[in-house]
Amino acid sequence: MTSRISRRSFIGAAALTGASAALAACGGTPAPASGGGEAAATSAPAAATSETVLEVWNNNWGEVYNEPMKAIGEAYTAETGVKVNWAFNDQWQEKLLTAIAGDIPPDACYTNWVGLPTLAHQGTMLPLDDYFAASGIQSSDFIKAMIDACVWEGKTYGIPGGADFLVLHYSKDVYEAVGLDPEQPPVTLADWVAHSEAIYKFDSAGNIERMGMGPTDPGLIYAAFLFGGEFYNTEEKRITCNEGG
């Protein structure tokens, strides 16, 4: 006989398995009262007569990611006695919505800064604020930009576990060839554009022989943020993608 893990136990598991953009609790079971919550969250689980199972869904990034997650789950099981069933899904959001509609959601699932607001708005995710308070987890424990991406309308719906970071790659040889200091990469957006213009090289027909900044770098979304733009006003609940920065 197996039993689904309690929402109280979820926080401990999510903290161990949060190597995705965010781990969020599914469903709407009320959170535990704060009184005595910390002790319950940090003490070893009592011996159970039936197997307790934590169903965790994640995006499928392949063996290089999935195997370490399975190892983390096994270590968690060895420490707590709670079994972790990982499911790695290529179409995680569609499958998640189907499972929620069928009243068979997982205990925890991967989400990201794109999917979390939609899921939270639909009421399909469980707010974690009371769990944070009961377990001693604070928003300040995380990088601000990452925890902010887990918040919707003042409530926290996920635990940050990873993120993509933009980094600059440049050729020191090319910098020397065009008269730029190879030890002084751009530090401002204006520097970046100026260096790019110096690096671009065209043939007599106008074809690019050497490219500086790629025309699509760093992507529309990030470019908008770099220039102070936003796509959505969370306070007014209004789309702003066609407004100036």
C-alpha cells in the first residue's frame, strides 16, 4: 500500500530536488498552521506502516540532467524513507493541466517564469508562503530575481532551483585585430554596440565576413528588459508590450 506525501513534507523534498527553474506544489490542500511547524518540518518522519511516495514531475532535459535528479531522489529516500517517483515530460505543462483536470496531479512539479503565472492564475498551484514560514525558509535565502519569478499577486508558488544566465563571449584575437583592448570587454550597452560596430567586417558585395553582436542577440525579451521595457503590468494587470520603456 502506498500513500501520497503530505503537503507539509513537500517543502523538505522540494528544497532537495530544486534543480529546475522552480519546483511548485500542485493542488489546493490547506497549508499547516505555523505553530510547531518548524519542528515538524525538521524532525525525522515517524515510522510508517505504508510506503509514502512523492510524485515529482519535471521537464525532460535528457540523461545528463535526469540521472542526477534520480540520484538526489534516492539520497532523499535513504534519509527520510519517502520514495521519490520522478517523471520527466517533454510536454510537462500540457500533461500537468490534463492531470489537474482529472484530479490526479503530482505532489510537486517543474515550472518556470513563463508557466508559473498562468498556473497560479488558474488556481492550479498551491501557495507556499505558509510552508516557508513553518520551515524557516525565507525569500532572502534566494537570488532576488529568481524568487521574484516565483511570485504571483503577492504569493509564492515555487522554489527556485536554477536559471539561465547571459554571459559575454568575445575573441581577444579579434579585439586586437580591430584595435580594441582585449583586456577591456564592454561594460555598458553603449560599449557593446560600439565594439560590435568596430568588429563587423564586410566584403565588397556587402556580405558579412566577420560579425560582431549577432542581430538577434540577446533575444527580443532580454533586449526589451535591457532598455527598461516590460511586457506586463502586474499591478494594473495590463499587457504593455507595445508601450515605450
